[in-house]
Amino acid sequence: MTVDTLTARAEIGQRQLTFQAIFSQHRLRVVFTGMEPPVLGSVVYLDTDQPGLRISTPLHVEWAARHHEAIIEEAKRIWGVAIRECDG
């Protein structure tokens, strides 16, 4: 089975986030649902032991700083499920 795209949603810090997989780059793009500007950034290096959050929109830096651990943990969980689904 080949999965080219994956979209998952989660609530973190009272905001709805959508995670969009970019498998070729081992990252999840993160956007807000129903918020402007919608783009938060990406969780990168999901194929390593030290994934990180990269913020693309300066307006969201403070919020992301407060919730970065939860965002990364959710991204790792989503990535793990996606990889198991692809391999299984």
C-alpha cells in the first residue's frame, strides 16, 4: 500500500490544528483550522529522535512557544500511525 497524503486533526491549546504529511521530507505541515493566517509551520525531522517545530508565521510564535511540546508529541503520534499504516 502506498500513502501519498495524510491529514489528521487535533485540538491543542484550545485551537484546532490540521497536520498534513509530507512523507518525502519526513515532516508534517501544521495549519490552524478556521484561523487567519492559517499556517503555523512544520514539525520536521520526524525520522529522528529529535523532531523539531519550525514556525512559518511570526504572528503565532508566542502561542507555539507555549504549546510546542504538545504539538511535537501529537505530530510524533500521527507520524507513527502513518508509518505503521504504510508498512502494514
